[in-house]
Amino acid sequence: MLDILFRDEHLIAINKPHGLLVHRSPIAIDVQEFALQLLRDQIDHYVSPVHRLDRKTGGVLLFALNKEAEVAMHIQFQEKKVIKKYLAIVRGYTPDEEDIDYALKKENGAIQEAFTHYHTLKRAELQVAFGSHPTSRYSLVEAKPETGRMHQLRKHFAHVFHPIIGDRKHGCNKQNKLFKETWEMTTMLLHASSLSFNHPVTNEPILIEAPLQEEFRRVMLLMGWELV
């Protein structure tokens, strides 16, 4: 059963598990389960996602329950009226805060502006050797992307040399290997922690928050961090 975070007659939000695709994709034709299908079957009602999360990202995923809400929410996302916040565990000690203004290239070669602001919540140094270093350093950051490009946070943190742990495509393979061999952890540590917006029908302010999932919580405790 999917964890439902919010529901009214127009919208429904779930805490999407890491590793679950939002909907059927030509790049994953062998996958049998999708968030859209599972939620539709769970509530026996039409649902349509109004934004996307990467397969390996967990957290708040919002669906519309009717076409009116679907169209209205798409417009809010396009007009950047939805505030999205993410938590990520990354390699190294990040600055207290930083703006990442770095354009990203689409698969067709087109260049898109992309902007992310983040601030550091916690830092940790583990007594585990990594490469030529006797210890390993990590940071917990809260990121707020102002644009919604594909893999934006993953690419942006890699660009500033603080890749997200568990990101196999854009991250650090040596760090990912360390986490797999030392702690049997392969989850990408990126979590969509909240969405805030005005309700598409009532216009009331809505804040939807998602608790951390098991593997993210396990690494938080490994770092010696209190759960947020």
C-alpha cells in the first residue's frame, strides 16, 4: 500500500518509495509496477501525476483526481508557483549556503537555464578511510530548485563536486561502492521533502510534507544526525 499524505476531491499525494517509477517508460519496459497504476488500483479512481520524480528519488508525489485540477496544477508548475524542497546527503562538506546557476543540456542538445539554491543542515566526518583520506566527510542539505529540469539536482550537485550519495549516473562511483560494500546501501539519498502551493480550486495554501523513508533514516543515524 502506498503511503497517502494528502487527499481531497481534487488532489492526492503519496510518499513515493525510492526505486518506484511514476509511470510506464520506454526506458524501463521490463518494469511491472508504477506509482500511477498502484495508486489508481489502491483508491479505485482516475489519477494523473502533475509533476515527476526520478525513479530513485523518494518523497512527495502529487496527482490530480480530475482534469480541472490536473490542468490547473500543470500551469502552477510551469509558472514556478509551486515551492519544492528536497533533502539530500552528499559527499564532502558543503558551504553553509550556495546558489547553483548552471545551464543544463537536454538529450536533443538544447540548453536550458537551471537554478538551485541550497543550504547545509548538518555535516559529519566518519572514521572510514576513503581513497587517500583517513576519514570520510558528508553533508545533509536542503535544496530548493527554482527550475524543474530533468535530473537537475543530481547534475547540479555533481557540478559543484558534492555528488548525491547513491546516484549512479551523475554521482561518485567510488563513494557509491563504499556505501554498498560497507553499509549495504544502494538507495539514492535524495528525498522530495515538501510541496507548497495554492489549491487549484479553493486557492487555499497547501503544504504537503513527506517523512524520510527507511534507508534515508538509516544513513542519517549512521552519520550521527537526529532525524529531521
